Amino acid sequence: MTIESFEPTMLLAILPEILLLVLIGFVLALDAVWKPEQRRALGWLTAGGLALIMVLALAVSRPSEDPRLVWGGMLRHDWFGFAFKMLFLFGAAITALFAMDAEELGKRGEFYVLMLVSTLGMNLMASASDLIMLYLAIETTSIPLYVLSGFMRHDDHSTEAGFKYMLFGAAASAVMLYGLTLLYGFAGDTSFYSLGLAMHNAELPLLPIVGSLVLILVGFAFKISAVPLHFWAPDVYEGAPTPVAGFLSTASKAAGFAVLLRVLLSIFTPVALPSWTGLLAVVAVMTMTLGNALALFQKNIKRLLAYSSIAHAGYILIGIVAISRLAVTGVVFYLIAYLITNLAAFGIVATFWRVVGSDQIADYAGMSRRKPWLAMAMLVAFLSLAGMPPLAGFVAKVFVFAAAVQADYIWLAVVGVLNSIVGLYYYLTVLKVVYLYRSEETEGLPLPISRPSAIALTVLTLGILLVGTLFGPWFSLAEQVAKAVLRNY
């Protein structure tokens, strides 16, 4: 693949990133001049600005069928990176709406700025085609998230979450950087595709490459909260502000999987290194089994969703292990379905906490009588997470498990199905509390929902239904994205 020299049209390849910087400038400027009571509108500005960036990017910045290496080979402009950029922008816009009425978030411009900077880093992660750009993008994504996790300075749980996330994240990042450094030392190049070509031609020694791969996977496993690097997720999700926890579990996780796919398929191809599929198969089984098993005993809904998020990372890894056109298509489709579903789940939790001030599952008793349509949104989100038809989560699981069967990983698909049954139990346990239990203390009390949260939950709930029932266009999009990343496979 050739590296193109600079031309003005290359600016279109990074148009979303340029517009994000402009939006960050607007938020900073207005935060400085607006009065405190006006700053809630920064959420509207952020969400509207992100929506506008998506529209402009779809109008003028779509990649061609032939991928291009731009900006000195640091970035690859293709449908894979572009689709994930749209996913990150959508996730950030929804998070901005949920944050508008959250305590200590909605009226603080620095919250929106940090979230936008992290989104900028995610965009660069999805398009990175060089080891240096990859590491810089990961750090640009991660550092604002450390701050956002501990954003509520007067809450000990939040500060603890921020400190733990930063401490574990820095350690995982250092291990990954060492692996990237070894890879450069062996090959003398930082380009993904030069490294992949050298490995394909067997120019590099196998044993050191396996060692560097394991070190690199440490960083990726932390990012996607896969076993054994999952331990940070429950504490961080519980302590972080709920909109931030939702952003962490969806957009940040999707960015981790995007980079994992890009790196494995461009550098560590099965032709050169077949051992990583077996390693990831073991990680997938451990991740979904441990996540589902520990979720069974949770009394706090954010910790339950954290372990649920770990389990879903295991399901997605099944698609990466199967590694085929259908498998990668299934992974991309799963990430789309998972992002809208889990954002809805965390949005409902944030809305409920703002009124009730509790994340205990027992306190959700009688919610269906206090706010029927909010309970209905929760029903749709949780059944989608459980993989019930005809919702988005069901279709996503079907594609991933079908890819595993097609690739002769039947045992892995069976383990995934059994874990899905376990997951269904604890999702239904929460819904049982919502619909069947009563609370005399809260019976009849109002459960108001702000307009931004109502808009976000309506969009997400309709999205879950549409992706599950009218999945054809979404599958075609996921197939086009998979084709782009598999071009050099």
C-alpha cells in the first residue's frame, strides 16, 4: 500500500477531528463567558455540535472503496475507521445529553471538553496505521477518561474510581508500550503494513514476536476489560459518574476492539502467527464465564452492568477468534448493537439515580408504576443485552455464534450460548424487581425525566428495536466495514 504525498483533499480524511477541535474551542470560549446558570446549555451545544459533525462527515468525508494511507502513513482512511468514528461521535452526543442534568457534570464546561478530547483520541485510534500514532491516540483517549472517572471531587467513590483507573491504566499502558517498542526493535519499522509484510514473509523470529504480542494484548485486554485485566471495571463503573461509566463501557470499549482488530489483521496475521487465535479463545471463555458468574451476586446495578460488560467483551472476542468475513462483520454489528443498548441501560440508571439517589437494585421496586415508559425502555435494553429476539442484541449474538460455527469453533459457540442463558437470569432478576415488586415508601411518587434524557432514551430505544428488526442495512454496513479491514488479510 503506497503512502500518498500531501494534497488538500487529505484534510477531508481528518475532517471529523478538525471539527472536534473547533467544537472544543467553542465550548471553552462559551464556558468562560456564560454565567453559571447558562452553562447547562453547553450540553445542547456539545450534542448538537457532534450531530452536525456526523452529518458533515457523512456528506463530504466518506472514504472511497480503496483505502488510503494519509499523513505520512500515520492514518488509514477507510470505511473501517470512518464507521467507528461515527459510532464514537454518536456515543459522545448521547452521553452529553445524559450528563446535562447530572450533579457536578452538566454545568461544567471542562467535563464536555474532556469528553470531546477523549472522543478525538478514539477517532485517531480507529484510523491509526502506525505504532507511534496508535500509542499517542490511546493516551489521548485514556488520560481524559481518568479525570472524568474521578470528576466528582466531593464523592469519595468517584475519586477512588479515578485513582484506580489511572493507576491500573498507566501500568497496562507501560506494558503495552514495551511490547510496541520490542516490535519496532525487531522490525525496524513502525508502520502496521510494513510490519505485517515482514511477518508474512517470515523475516522476523517467531518467539520474540509472540512475546511482544502478549505484552501488546495486555494493553488491549485492559481497554476492553477482558480477563485477567478486568478487575478495574466494577469499582470504576460504580464510582464514576453514571454517564461517564456508560461512555467507558461503550465508546471506549468499541475503540479498544477497533484497534485490536486493526492490529491483529494488519500485523499479526494468522498466516504469520496462528497462535493468537488459540490464546484469544481461552481469554474469551474466561471473560464471558467470569463476567456472567460474578454478575449473579450483585446488588448494585452499576456493578451488575460492569460484570455484564465484561461478559459481552467475551462474546465479541468469539468473533475475533473465528476471524472470517462473517466473523468481522458480526463483531462490527455487535459493537453497534452493544453501544446503543448499553448506553440506554446506563442512561436509565443515571435518570433513576438523579431522582432516587440510589443504585441498589432493590430500590427499583415499583418503577414500572412510577414511570411506565422508563420501565419499558429498561425492559427493551435489558432483554437486548440478554440476547432476546427480536432485539439488536439477539441478532448480534446470532452473527457472532454463526461465525464461530462456520470456522469450526463449535465448542466456543456452545460456551457462548450457555453463558447467554446465565446472563438472561440476572437481567430478568432486575426486571422482576422493576415490574413485580412493590415499595410502599415510593408508591405513587413522581419520577420526572428531563428533556435531554428523554430524547436520548427515545433515540436509543428506537435504535435497539430498529437494529434488531430491520437489521439488513446495518448488516450491509458492517459487511462493508469488515471488507475494508480484511483487504490486506
